[in-house]
Amino acid sequence: MLNSPAVSRSPALKIFAGSSHPALAKSIAAEAGVTLGRRKVTRFSNENIKVKIEENVRGCDVFVIQTSAAPLSDHIVELLILIDALKFASAARITAVLPYFPYARSDKKDEARISITARLMADLLETSGADRVLTMTLHAPQILGFFRRPADQLLATPILKRHFSRSSLSDTVVVATDAGAGKIAGHFAKRLHLPMAVIDKRRVDDSEKAVGTALIGDVQGKDAIIYDDEIATGGSIVEAARILRDFGARQVRVGVTHAVLSGQALDRLRGADLDELVVTDTIPVPEEKLRALPNLKVLSTAKPFADALVRIHGGQSVSAMMD
Ligand code: R5P
């Protein structure tokens, strides 16, 4: 007869962070009531990255936070190595927490001989040992299906709704920067019980200015909230603001999840006629960008991420958070 019966305990929750966004990782861990796991990332002279997990993770339910921020390729490789190290240190389950999903805009084969790189990212995560993914506001929700394991998407809608609801929203219209953004903007408009309008935007390529040609909906004498998944070079937002003013909008505010702010974004946004530019912290917004854009406000996503990972750990619904 066995004299030491097996003890059944639920696995401990542990959170580790890559190097891409230490402030957000720290806030998520604090909101979840745990301290960040100890790991050491070093670089050899040949630029190879080494990750050492400096505490026991055997049998643990581990979450790894890494966002898609510069230097992007380094952060992707670091994440894969971090997950691999955790897997071979016998973590029971690993969830990759990706506030801004890498290569989210490469989600379809809309030209010959190109890679659907968002799918490749999902394949790499799976190969490295990720059992699940948790992310926020995907450029296209079908990216969730690229990962052949469970994947959860949070939306920044509740955070942005809370912010914009602090002021009066009578005579306000939610505006999508193009037809593609119509669905996500529609979701936001519905939650705020507001009408919406859509800009007909055409783009030549990533470096070119997006050009708006027409507006479907009525903004004359109304306040507008432009709603989009991300600001990259700022072209879409600046053009949308110009069109809205042309069509007689009063106040023009912007609500966006991911503040990529790349290329000419700062110059463009500085020169744009915007009353407020509201983003979240899924990507770090450095001090110089905050200084350059005085009307920029950054909202924290730490609480929803912490709530979601605690729910995943406890086997509770994540989609219920969006209700
Ligand atoms: C486009 O499909 C996206 O929803 C955003 O509108 C786009 O990524 C913004 O890019 P940019 O700021 O460079 O116009």
C-alpha cells in the first residue's frame, strides 16, 4: 500500500515578461496579484539571444507577455526562446499574451507570391510551445483561427467607451476610417448607442498617404469620434479628420487601440486638426512621442489583461468580460 497519497493541487499561476514592454507587464502582474517571474535575457557577441528562467516553473500555469514593438524581430525571437525555455523547464501550460499581435496586418494573400505572415507567427508560437494565445483588438478577427490552439481576443472597446462616455455624447457620430474598419467601429458605435459614418479611403501602399474620397453618413454640425484598430503612419486618421472637417464636423476626436506611431506619424498628427487622440498602452509610447503630441492620451490595458489571464487560469469565460 502507498503511504504517501498523491496530493492534487491546482497549478500555480506565473507571469513572465519579454523585454518589449516592461511597464505594461509589471502593471498586469500587479493587477493579477503576482510578481513577475525571474528570467535573465542576455546576448552573445554574435547577437544570439539567451534566456534563462531563474525559478522553478515545473507544473505551473505560465503566461508570457510580449508585445509587438521595436526592435520587432528581436522581440519575436526572444518570445519564442522564452516559451521554449519554459516548456523545457516543464511548465504545465504556456499562454502567450500578445497585447499587439505581431504582423497582424499581414493577414491575407492579396498579392501573388507573398507570405501570410500573421499565420506564420501563429505557427512559430505553436512550434515554440505556446498552448494558448491572449491578444487584443486584432486587425482581422480571423487571425485567431491561424493558431490551432485556443486563442482569446480582448477588445479595447470597454476602455475607450469609459473614456469617451465621460463627456456628453449627444450629437456624436462614430466614424470608420474605411469600409474595412466598419465592423469594429460599428461595434463601438453600438456599445455607445451612437450612429456611425464611414469614409471611403483608398491607399496606394504603406508609405503613401491614404486618400479619402467620400463620406457615407452625416456629420454636419456633429462631434465625431474616429475609431480604428491602430495608428501606424497616421495617414488614415489625418485624412479622415480632414474629410470630417470638410463635411462640417464640429469636434474631431480619435479612439484607437494600438499606437504604432511609425514613419511620419508624429509630423502628420502634429499638423492634424484633432481635438483629442486617445490610444491604449498595448505598445509602449515613449516620452518623446507624448511630448510631441500634447493632445495624446494613453489608457491602460493592464486591468483587462490581468482579469483575462486570471479567468483563463481559473477556467472562467473570457468573452463574458466583453458583455
Ligand atoms: C487599416 O486597415 C487599419 O485599420 C488602420 O487604418 C491602418 O493600419 C492605419 O495605418 P496608417 O496610420 O498608416 O494610415
